[in-house]
Amino acid sequence: MSEPLLDLSGHSTTPQGFLAGSVYAGVKTYGEGKLDLGILVSERPCTTAATYTRNVLHSASVDINRARLAARPARGVVVNSGVANSSTGERGIADGRQLTAWAAQRAGVEAEDVLVCSTGVIGHYLPMDKLEAGVKAIELSRDGGAALARAIMTTDTRPKSAAVRFGEYTLGGCCKGSGMIHPNMATMLAFLTTDAPVEQGFLQQALSEAVDRSFNLVSIDGDTSPSDTVLLFANGAAGGEIIAAASPLAGDFRAALGALCVFLAKEIARDGEGATRVIEFRVTGGATEAEARTMVRLLSTSYLLKSAVHGADPNWGRVTAVIGRSGLTVNEPGVAISICGIKVFEKERPTEFDALELSRAMKADVVGIDVDLGAGDGEATGWGCDLSAEYVSINADYHT
């Protein structure tokens, strides 16, 4: 199996046979010039896979997309930022379907071929007059992926996109997410495309596995959005034999998809609202992988621990407190903790370390926290960020 090559060169991340385009339709109130409406579409039929939020008060977009993908694969998606179209009842469903109809007409495909995603403020209706005019103004091109990555942003400070090459094929993707991030089956929004021919069942299996080891292990603040969606389109434009679970290229595809999703998940953590540094949590010694994953999510949502990292305070007691309240299987004599590669706790007692040296190390862009639960072979790695006063400021003023 060859290693996937991650392309961070800044070139287009749109594989063969895909078109994209974006405009400012006036949905966002952040000022003119901020893109807020985009279309991504394949020039040919696709296989399609998706994961969604488990928030039970999910958005109209999630309802529409689930129903459409249960009936047939899709070829594209229309997405707006600024308004989430969530908690909007039957009107929200009707508005979302109408938006896909306009986008389908613009792209020259059937309405049922287009999915819809909306992100932004909950409880507001879509401004349909602005969206209708905006869709008509979108110009689709093979170089439109970069603009799409900007159009899906809300409180994000920068677009997030990348591409992975494996063999003769390309996997490209973009995502958005900065706050209200604690995914449960998906991230805020992520759109992935490949020109490889991939069998439907394997495509869904590979996406679900990749999401579980990437987007589902990133957290900013412990809140799960009602709009979380990851979509993966495979159009086969680069030719070749169909890739299924038993195909020679199945491992390469899994590796490439995993690398892309992990990179994008880490970019979300890096762009967390008010964040000044990324925290990488590496948990070993879990009784099971599931328990290791749970520990990652508990650590990444501890406001005390996140605050300590922000202050470069080597207070490892914040970590033991999370371990102790976790309810997970823990072998206390085997528990060990390291911060920035410096062992701070093992064998039920603190180690000797230079607190000032560790504090200086904790001011790096990425702070690593390693936890061994001493209970088994389960392992997991996830990502979060520190907690600053800026996070409170952003969310205190977000709606008003």
C-alpha cells in the first residue's frame, strides 16, 4: 500500500469532473464581500456517502439529505452560511427543497440530484429571495473549490481545505467549523470529492470509519450542532476498475480518506473560537478502543484543563481529575501522564520535573497530552484547543 500524498500547495482541491462556485447573496450580516452561498456538483453521476449529527433537534437539511440519499445517490450540494435553517418546521423543509431546485436548474441536473446544507444562526428562516438571486449569479468552474471553502465559513477565521493523491486518483475536501464543535457522527460541515470509482457500500463504510477517527475526535466546546454533515462524492472521472472492499486499492483509498479527514479535523481545532493553541490528546492503555476514545472526548471538553493549557499552567491534576470522574476502566498503578513529552505522573505519584521548563513548552502552537490508563490495549488520538476569554466574547455577541 502506497502512502497518500497530502497536497497543501494551495492549488485547487477539486478532483476531475467536479465544478464549484460561490457568491455573496446577502445571507450573512458580516458585510459585503463575504461569500455565503455555494454549489458543488459533479459533471457525471456519483456514488455518495454521508454521516450526520445525532442531535435529535436536527436541521431541515439533515432531513432532506437523509431522505434523498435513501432513495438514490446525489451529484452535488448547495450550501449557505449565515442561517442554519434549523428548528424551522415544515417551512424549513420546503425552503430547503426549493433551494435545491434552484441549484439543480443552475447546474443542469435534476432536483433530486442535489443535497442541501445550511449553517449559521438557529431558528431563523432562509431569506429565499436573496438565495434565489444568489443561485442565479453563481458561476461554476473547475477552480471554484477555494471559493466554496470560504462561502461555508461562519465564525471561522480562515478556510480549511486540502487534497490527497493516491495512485492515479485525487481526494479533495473542505470543511468549516470553529465553535459549537463536539461532533457525534460528523463535523459541522465537510464536503469531500474524489475522481476514483468507488462502490457505494464500501464508500459509506470507509467514510464512517474515517469520520470516527477524525471529526468525531475533535472538540472545541462540547456542543453538537443540529446541522453536522459530512458528504463524500465519488464520480469515477479518472477511470479504472471500481474500488470495493476487496479491491487492491481499497487500503490506499482508506488511507487517503483517513489522512484527509484527520488533517481537516486538526484544522478545525486550530481555528477554534478564541483558540491560541491546539491540544493533541493521545490516550493509550484503554480497556477497549471505545473507552480510549471516550477519554479523549472527556479530556478535550474539560474547561479546567483547557484553561490551564491557555495559561501554560502545568497543573496535571486537571488531567487526573478527568480520569477519576470518567467512569472508565482504570488500573491506577499503571496510570501515567505526560505533557509536551515531559512525564508528570506515574506509579500513583508525581514525578520530578522542572515546572518552569514545562510551562515554557506549553506555549508552543501544539500541546501534547499523553495519558496511559494502564487497563488494556485500547488507543485513540483526538484534538481540541485551549479556552480563552475571546471564546466567551465571540459567543456572547454572536446573535446580537
